[in-house]
Amino acid sequence: MNNPTPALVAPAKAVFLDRDGVLNHEIGDYVWRPEDFHFIDGVPEALARLKAAGYRLIVVTNQAGIAKGLYTAADVQACHQKLQQACGGIIDAFYFAPGHPSVSESLSRKPDSLMLEKGLARFHLDPAQCWMLGDRARDLEAGARAGVRGLFIGSTETLDFEPRAADLSGAVDIILSI
């Protein structure tokens, strides 16, 4: 049996990324139409820096509008395809939770950690070498439940959490300096 050389072994580290408010602009309502899906400045470049540093990139996003019947999983996937194209195909996985507490229960929906746990298992990741980047307390709570360090992005919540960054580019600066 051939053993892979160390250079071919997949990295054991990843950055889990919330979507709305971290990768794309919030628009005050659900973001599900590709034409309304606008990236925050510097996102493709920031993701490329993480990828070059050996991190897997995994998007984890709650999409309650599916459970509410406002849009479909195919609509969410179309937005993710737009993001993947803008970033040159470097995102390793997209996970989304289609449930909403008023409609159904789900362990996938953040602050629960099933989306992160799926990524950890799929890519054989070491949680101690991973980060969860989000703009809500529920994002960081999901990371903590999975044993992943959190980094708060933005100022949408008054959250006493460190480290924190104004945007994804700033978060990447922090991650790459540690």
C-alpha cells in the first residue's frame, strides 16, 4: 500500500466561515438571489491568503428562509456557486442549515455545531487548529461547542469577545499572525 508523502497530506486546519455579514453584505432580509448576493470588499483576496497558508475553507450558514418557504436549497446553492466562482473555486465545502426554530428542530442550525462537526470529520481536521469566523454570538457558540476557536467579525452585536476584527481581511491578519 502506498503512503502519501507529507506534501500530499491534506491540511489538518480550517477556517469555518459564517456567510451573511462575513462574506457578503447583509441586506436587511434574507440573501438568496444571486443578483442580491454582493461580496464584502476584499473577501476573495482574504480567502486566497488563508488558502495559501494551508487552511481548508468551509462555509457554514443558517438558511431559515428555506423552512419558511421563502426560497429553496437550489437558490442558496446558486449564491454559493457565485461565491465559489469569484474566489476561483478555493472553498472546500458549503454547509447550510435549512431549518428554523418555529418550523423544525435541527442540530445543524447554529448555535448547534453539527455543520462544523461534519467538516471536521470529512476533512480529518484538528479542532485546535481551526477557527470559526462569525458576526453573531451564535456563530462563535457553534465553534466553541465543536472545540474550535472563535473570532468575531464586525460590530453588529455588542459582544465582549476577543479576538475580534472589523472585517474578514482583519481576521485573516490575526489568524496568520498567531
